[in-house]
Amino acid sequence: MSSVAKSLLLVVACGVPLFAPTATLGAQAAAAKPSSGKSNGKGKPVSKQKAKGKPNGKAAKKTRGKKPVAKKKALVERHALAAKGSPPNLQSRGALVVDMENGQEIFARKPDQPRAIASISKLAATLVVMDHNLDLDGLTTIRKVDAEVARGGAPSRLLEGMTLSNRDLLHAALLGSDNRAVSALGRAVGLSTTQLTNAMNRRVAALELRGTRFREPTGLSPENLSTPRELLQLLRAVMSHPVLGPIVRRQEYDAHPVGRPPIKYVSTVRPAARPSLQILGGKTGFNDAARYCLVIAIRIDGHSYSMALLGTEGKLTRFGDVARVVDWIVSHKTKLTKLATVQGPPLPAGSSSIPDASTSWPTHQDIDASADASPRPDQ
């Protein structure tokens, strides 16, 4: 017997088939096929179910029945709605909004209640010095008495010994709300602080502003009082003045002290600016009694409105109130001619009340003055 035949007989004797069926070979290949490459870390392949992230075992007990938590987006800024319910959602304790073209009152909240007005007082002071024939091109030097009048107020960039034109001082008083400028302007027309204050009281009396009075000319005193309604009349008088009107409409101005670098003033009402409105004039104020105040005239879509916002907490809240009024007017534009005055709702519970002007105030500080070239949020 040949060696080949002997080998075949040996294979058959051992029970090994000469030809494996196709199905058997496929099963063997599947058993020998490597896994998808995913492992549990112990060399054992992970099933497709586990590889897809489906929980099982202890993990299933923890996550069963719970939805995956989505990542929260970081809230950069919360938009303040223009209206909460029907009226504008204003935060000012005293407010009045008027259509300047027909006199219609759009919004009112205690419009005839006297409140401290801080540096808005400077509107009356500048009217008085113009009544006394202020020489705009004349020069006035800042003296120690001016610093004394402004004591307790904001730092001034008008240093003792500095000489400026009276035109520059008017801009410093109305745009930068500088207290020393008011005292210097009074001296420029021959008025002491007391005489200037008395003249301011006579001036508002001539305008029939019976709820407006002044204890001193700068606005530092908590006893400088007016109402939202009367402040709109005072602002109108300033805006209609041929010299003062263009000043309160400006947003920036460079004063030029003699022999010194220029001083850049930025209007304290500038934070109210928006692409949708034009600022026609205005004045801010702040002291401990008044809190944050603003009287301003604006133009929206070819229509003019004025508003007085008094007793606001927060440096920018009064400007936020302007934005809320604008948004509300735009959204109610077609209905405004039919609307009666919107009476503002009571302030939210927990809002601190502002004591009346008879309250004794241990300290006061007017911070409306512009201490640097850029606008500050507290102006």
C-alpha cells in the first residue's frame, strides 16, 4: 500500500472529515472573527447594545425613567419688557410723559407731587444768568468760593485759578453738571450764591411753577424741589432759549481753559441714546434725597415727547425707563390719539419709599459732575 493511501486511512480513522460543510465553516469563521474592537478593559468584547451607550445593570437603575439634562445657555443680559400688562413698566416713583405737539399726557405717576430734583436745578440757574446778560465770551476764574459752594458734591475738573470763557462754563454746568461752574456763572453776572438762589425762585414763580423752589443753586440741597409736571415746563423754557437750547441738545463739548489742556464734557443724558430716537435736550440729577432723576425731550418717528422721571433706584434705571416708554409708544402708536392718560400702577411691593423733603438728611452728595472724558453710568 502506498504511503498516500496509508495517510488517508489514518485521517479517516481519527474521525476528521475530509471536506467540512459550508455552514460549518461559516460558523467557525464567525466564532474566530474579532470583535468590533470595543472592550470593557479586561480584554472581553463589549456587546453592540453596550457599545451604543444603553445602560444596564447598576447604571440602568440610576438612569431608568430620567430624561437627559440639556446644557443651559449662559444668560448674558435679561431684556426688560416695555410693558407689564397695559401701562409701561416704569420704575420711577414720580413720572410724567407728554406729547409735546398736542399736550396729551401719555403716562402719569404722581405728576404733581414735589420731590427733590438734585442737579436738574441747574436748568433754572442757567436761565437766571442768561436773564442777567451773561457775556458768553467773557472770562471767569474759578475761585475758592466756588469750591466752597460745591463742597460735598462730585469732584470737579475746574480747578482753583483756572480761567474759562463763560460759554465754556455754561457747557460745564449743563452737560457735565459741574457745581463749581454754577457758582462761577453767578459771580460772572454779579450774583452771590444767595442772590442767585433768590433769583431762581423768582424765575420759576414767573413761570407759574408753584411746586418748585430752591435752597441753593447747584442741586446739592435735598430742599430743591419740583414736580414732574413743572420740570417739563422748566425744560421747555430752557430748550426754547436761543443760547441754552443748543447746549442741552449737544452730546459732547470741549472746554478750553486759558493756558491749559482742553476739558472734554459728555452729556449726562447720553445713556438714553438709542438708534430709534433723537435727544432734543435734557438734564440728570442725583443726591441722597432725590435718588436718580432725569428730565428729557426726545423725538420718535418725527414726533416729539418729553418725560420727567424722578426718584429712581439704580444708575441706569431712569434710562431704562426712557427705553420702556419709547417701546410702549411705538407699540401703541395707532391708539395714542384715543387713549386717556395712562396712570402708572403702584410700585412693586418692597420698594423703598422716598421721604419727603422735610426729612432731615445727614449727608448729601451730587455725583452728576463729569469727572472724566467718558460718560459714567451714575450721571
